Amino acid sequence: MLTLLCLSAVGQSARATVGTGDVAHPAIGARPFASPSVGKDYVLVKNWDFGAKGTIRNTAELGREFMFHDQFGTVANGTNYGAVMLAPDEASALKNAATGPQPVEDPANPVRRFTADSLQTFLVPLNGAASCSPAQHNVGCGSFTAKWTLPKGGSRLGKDLLWETRIRMVTPPYYWFALWNAGDAWDQGAEIDLAEGFGYDNGGGRTNYDARYWHSNSVGGHDDVDYGDWAKGMAQGGISVGGIARFDASAYHVWQLLYRKDDTFSCFVDGHEVQRGKIPWTLHATEDGKPLTLFFLFDLGWGHTQVGSVNKPLEAAAFKDKRYELDYSRVYLRG
């Protein structure tokens, strides 16, 4: 059996590594966050530890592991998202994205910044815009997609997948956030949204500007927890959404997707199981469907042209000091 190395076990002389994604040559890094149903014997294959003291220490290293567009070569989920992913430089920018040439990050107004222990991404108005709107795509974001993928998922892969990300956020109105997996083709599947939330304004004071509400779902699969009402779905997972103990998105939380080789899955936040279900990793999410590649996507954006509650203008000043902050993201496999 392969041994999963841990920094505390091997000592400080063993520096953490990103890893190649190969179970035969594990990455060096931490064991998974302890959740009741996760179990043991996982092999760390990807260790994206963000920050100057981690394994992804700067933009160049970020670019080696991640692409600044989605798996279909778009920078705003087609034209659906209000914010577009910014490329770090001209060399990595797409020339023919659905929203036009991909904008490049302005060093004087950065969309990504590394601290000692994290990667911060921001939402920045583009071209001096004083007022921003999703339809104009005049907001830039620091979203990205892992270049490394799994060739299949679930029973087609034949291994248990554990994807774990530690993140916090301070959000403006109409933010759009998701940690999710999707394939290289899509038609109502396969997709698992480990965490998705947006800063809606549903009128009458019913808003979600501070990201206290979110949902965790598959698309095309069977979900045991109904997130038709986000607050009720969260409560089923033991997550408080009201009062002093309400969910605080500005504090770090650990999100985990456990996708098993029998096609069942569980989603956790801070060890609480907040969703469970079953989905074949195929086109249309059908038992006899075409197997798909599995991508890891980090949407750290704003607005949506197809969702009325976040398809609203916002003054540029409202983005000041708002940010997403990633500590790490890791992928483990178990045979």
C-alpha cells in the first residue's frame, strides 16, 4: 500500500510538493481534514498550497498549474457570468473568447495577490468603469481552472476522489462563487457543485450580499438534501444561518467533495455533511452515457446575465476591499 506522506510525520526537511497527479508518486503534504465519513488511506496527488510559504508561491507557479479560462476556452462561462477572468499577461490571454479578447491584469490594479499563506483574488472594474453591469462584462475576476484533470470519475475512474479546499471571502452585492466539477462535454450532467452561492437581491430586503447562504448540489444526479430553499438545505447539514452563530463566509471554511467509485458522493463543510447523492460521471449523467473528463473549477466572480437577482448594476466603489482568499486546495485518491 502506498504511504501518504505528511509534513508533521516526515519533518521539516521534507518540503511540500505540488505533485504530478500520479498515485504512484504521491505529493508531499498534509492529510485530509477530518470528517466523520471521509475515512483513511488516501493518497495526496495534488497539493495546491497557495502563498509565498506554500507550493504555489507566485503568478508564474499559478500559471503552471492553472489556466485562466474554463475547459471550453471561455472566460465568463460563455457570456453568462458578469465578470471575466483576467489573464496575468498577454502571452496567456485568449484572443477569441466569447466576450472578445481576454483582458489582461493591470499590475497597478491587480486581480490576484499572494500573501505568505494565501492567494487573494479581487473584483476589479475594467477600463475605468464607474458603474459596472453583468451585460457589459466590465468587471475582471481572478477565477481559474486546474490544468490537471482526471480522465474519468466515479465508477468509470474506479477510485475514490477527495477534493478539499480551504477558503474565505468578503463579498460585494451580486458576487458569484463556486467550487465545482464538470466534464469536457455537458448536457444536464455531469456536474457536482461542491459549493455555490451568489449575492442575490430578491427584493423586500431579502439579500445575500455577505454570502451567508449557499447550496451544494449535483446537476443531473440524485441529491438527498433539497436546496430549493438554501437555508433549509444548510440546516439539514447542521449549518446555522441565523443569529449570532450564522454562517460567516469571511472566516475560513474547509469544503470537501468525496466522490466514491460506486458513483455516490458526499459534500462537507468543516466536517458537516451537507449533501449526499449519486451521479454517474457521464454525459447526461446516465448509467450508459459517455464517460467524461473531470475538471476542477474555481469561480471567484461576480454577476450573471441569466439570473435576474444578480443581473444588476453596481458602483465601482462597492468592490473596494472585497476579495476571495484561498489557503489551499488538495486532491486525494483512494484505490
